[in-house]
Amino acid sequence: MAAFGSLSTRLTDSLAKLRTKGRLTPSDIDGTVREIRRALLDADVALDVVKDFCGRIRERALGAEVSSSLNPAQQVVQIVNEELVAILGGEQRRLELAKTPPTIIMLAGLQGAGKTTLAGKLALHLAGEGHTPILVAADLQRPNAVTQLEVVAGQAGVAVYAPEPGNGVGDPVKVARDGVALARSRQHDVVIVDTAGRLGVDAELMQQASRIRKAIQPDEVLFVIDAMIGQDAVATAKAFQEGVDFTGVVLTKLDGDARGGAALSIRGVTGRPILFASTGERLEDFEPFHPDRMASRILD
Ligand code: GDP
């Protein structure tokens, strides 16, 4: 995974060095933990997350069983792997579907995060599972956002509700509400509501998103975040958590070669699970997020 390229190399190199040693002394372990700490910080993982992570690795590595069937170096690799899985969320969390359809999914995030593209990806994915999603274009801020959603819906082969000019245009809350009502009447079992993003977090954006949330009572609010935004990830995620209280996270642009620290910070910082990963511009470049698989890719 490109977003973890450098982190991955540094972690595996530093763990590989342990293999040349028969027994590990506390100072060997401290040296490795220091390297891991630096690699994580350089990848823009949030400081608190790094501290906790390294603290647990150190404690567990120092206390590792001498009688284990694994040699000491393998034990440390296993500990790092388990702790990576833990900070990525532990168990895979699936999309929460409503007991009585339609399942309402609202997307939120900064402009350019990949929300509109994600709406298409998610719709294609759900349609592949036999669902009948409809996309709702409640992003009335960005020129072309409505058209872009229509294009994406066409590519995914799913329905779309886009506001007619003059008919409530300018009121995204109404568009979202009407879209959900239409989905109900046409018996779509999933509604995906795209909302406006801004280049930076602002109060008006949050209020609008929060009003949409109240109006449509979504089963899931997915916070879409560009994995490459680096250290801004934490502040952005916290602002959206406060503003719209999202239920899950989607990481986009994991194919990019910038530092993917956001991916490792987001769960620890927000307590919310990562549900999906987006790995390219095509609608097929999308997958449910598995913490264990991601950890293995990082340590591959
Ligand atoms: P929005 O403003 O949040 O709706 O973002 P868009 O869906 O318009 O996406 C912004 C840009 O990012 C577009 O050029 C997309 O093609 C691109 N994009 C979205 N997701 C990904 C991804 O996972 N990887 C890459 N490389 N590009 C992506």
C-alpha cells in the first residue's frame, strides 16, 4: 500500500535487525522501540497514539515469554503486528444496515476528500451485494457537485436524486429530506446522501451537516478523510466528530505515496471504526477495511 511505503520499510527494517540477535536485552528492545517511534512520527501518526503504541510494545516485549515457541525477534514482530491491528480498530466493523429499510448513509468530510467518488464506490459495492442504492446530491456548495454525482451514479448503474434548478435548490436539508422520501416511496433499500465539504473546517459547514443529520436521522454517518492530509487529520477528525458525530470513517487515497499516518491515528483519536478504504480513482478501487489485513500489509 503506497501510503505506508516508507513506514512499512522502516518498521520491517528495524524488526529485521532483531533477527540477528539470539537473545534480546532490554536495551535491544528500547533501541527498536525508539526506531518504531521515529518511523511513526515521521509518517505523521498522532503523538498520543505513538506514545501509547510504543509504550505497549515496550512493555509487552520486555515481558515476553522465554518459553514461547517463537524466537525473541519473532515475538516482537508478533507484538507489533497485534498492536497495529489494535490501533487500526481490532475487529472489522461492517456497515450497520437498518432493520427497516431504507438504510440511510450520510457522507461528510472536507472538499476534495473523495466523498462524491466514494458515494459511487459504495453504491457499486452495495449493488453488487444485491442492494438497490440511490444517491442523493445534497452538496449544493461546489459547482458541478450535482452533475458529478449524476455521472458517478451512471457509472455505478444506480439511481440518483438531484435537485431540479429552482425547486428548493440552495437548501441542502430539503434536498436530503426529499431524497430520503423518494427512496422510501421507490423502495430503494439504501440511500447515500452526499453533503457539501469546504476546503477547511468552518462553522457554517458543520451547522449545515448537523442540520442534515437531524433531518434525515441516518443509520450511518461516514466521515470521509484523505489519508494523505497528514498532521491535519487529527484536528479535522475532531472537528467533524464534534460537528456531526460520525459513526464510522472511510479512508481515501491510500494509493497515494504521501505519509499515511492518518490511517493509524484516526481510530485512537476518535474512537470510531474505519469501515472502508478507497485506493484509487476508479469506482472499483474500494474495499471494506480489515484491520488485520492492513497491519499485515504494513509489516509485509
Ligand atoms: P469531494 O469533494 O469530497 O466530493 O471529492 P471528490 O470525490 O470529487 O474527489 C476529489 C478528487 O480525488 C477527484 O479527482 C477524485 O478522482 C480523487 N479521488 C477520490 N478518491 C480517490 C482515491 O482513493 N485515490 C485517488 N488517487 N484519488 C481519489
